[in-house]
Amino acid sequence: MLKSIIIFGVFAGFLILAILSIKDATPEHKEKRIYNLIHKYSPYQLEKRLGGLAIINKNTDKKEKPPSAQVLHRLDELEKQWASKYLSLEGNNVLIKNSKTNTATKIPLQSQKEKDFVIKFYNLKIGEK
């Protein structure tokens, strides 16, 4: 009886650790359409490599090789830093500034969910420049 309780306890402990590990490795939810449109302008890309994934800055060709469980979290951090300089929200449009030509690309938001995502994920404020 005691032996089966110990085995069940060990199994339950491993199960809890596995669930917590999966939860920690899961990146934030993204609104697919608007994230993909904005991501095209981001200088950061994922590159497959033998040991996992690397993050490459297209502007500087600098590579980061974070641990596999942290790659997507690190990509989110880098994109948020980039967004603080180059993204702004005006009404129902996201403006993406180009540092070289001083022009902006306007991406219209199609729903309140997309607007809420942009505000929360990129930490933008309405009318911020």
C-alpha cells in the first residue's frame, strides 16, 4: 500500500513538472494576421540550425543562440524592443517607421482583438509616436 502511494506521488510530481515546463516554454498568444504583417518588417528572423534555432538580426547579421526552451520568448523580447522604436498606433492603423528612409508603412487593423493585441503585446498607446 505504502509502495503504491510513493510510486503514485513520484508519478504525480513528474507530471506536474512536465506541465510547468511546457507552460514556461509556450510563447505568448499572437493574433496571427496582424502579427505576420508586422513581423515582415521586423529585423529579427529565426534560423534553423543543427542544435535548434538561432535568432538573426537582418540589419547587423548578429546571431543569438538562446537555449531551445527560451528561443521564442527571446524573439518576443527583441521584437518588443524593436517595436518601442519603430511602431506606433494611430486610430485603427499601425505605423511602421523605416529608419533608413524616414517613411512609414500603414497597416489597418481589422478588429478590436487585433488592436488589443497590438496594444498589449507591443506595449503601444493610441496616438503614440
